Amino acid sequence: MNTVPIKMTKKRKLILDELRSVKSHPTADEVFSMVRKHMPRISLGTVYRNLELLASHGLVLKLESGSGPKRFDGHVGNHYHVRCSICGKVQDLTEADWPELEERARGLTDFQITGHVVEFSGLCPDCSGEGNHGRFET
Ligand SMILES: [Zn+2]
Ligand SMILES: [Zn+2]
């Protein structure tokens, strides 16, 4: 993690505020369109660089996946995610916090365990056909 103090510019503050205001775990493109409403002249590159910087300082979480774009999370407290394997949508598993996972990991490695990331995969209601959109209208 980057320990040099971050200068909280107006742009960074706005990006952070926008990200913290949603639960959708947006991609950089989505953050860009949210931020642009308030700061029409900001560029995608600026948003992207600032997201990376905020992530390197631990102010936002960067959710990487093997396929699909990175997503960002303004909520950095210990919480777990479930990701849809079809559309890539990410949701929080609220109130999931299992410190015993770290205890178990400590027993299995010489590494000093400092944290953990848990991501479940599945199908969101839209993709599994169980959401409102998938229902048959007769
Ligand atoms: Zn889905
Ligand atoms: Zn989250």
C-alpha cells in the first residue's frame, strides 16, 4: 500500500463521494459518467488515474476479475462480494465478516496474514431468470 499522504483535490473528493454514494461497484467508465455530471470537463483518463491512486492508498477497493473490467468500491470495511458469472454485476454480502478465516489461514502458512478477500460467484436474479425481468407475462 502507498503510504505517501494523498492530497485530497476537488476531483479526488468528488470521485470518492460519488463512489461512496452507490452500492453498485461501478467500473471506471461508470464512475466517469457519474462524476461528469458534476464536473463536465473531466476526462476518463483523469478518473481512471485517480481511481487507481485512491485504491493504492486504500481509500477505495479495486475489484479485479479475470474477465471483464475492474470495478471499484467506496466501502473499504471488511465485507464480501458475490459476482454474477454472466453479467459481472457485483453485490455486497452484508454483515458477512468471518475473522476465523484468517485464523485458519495462519495455521496453513508461514506468511503473516494481514487480510483476506472473499468473492463468491453465482447468477444474479436477472441472469438466472428469477428476477422480475425474467418472468413470463401471460
Ligand atoms: Zn447477472
Ligand atoms: Zn462492496
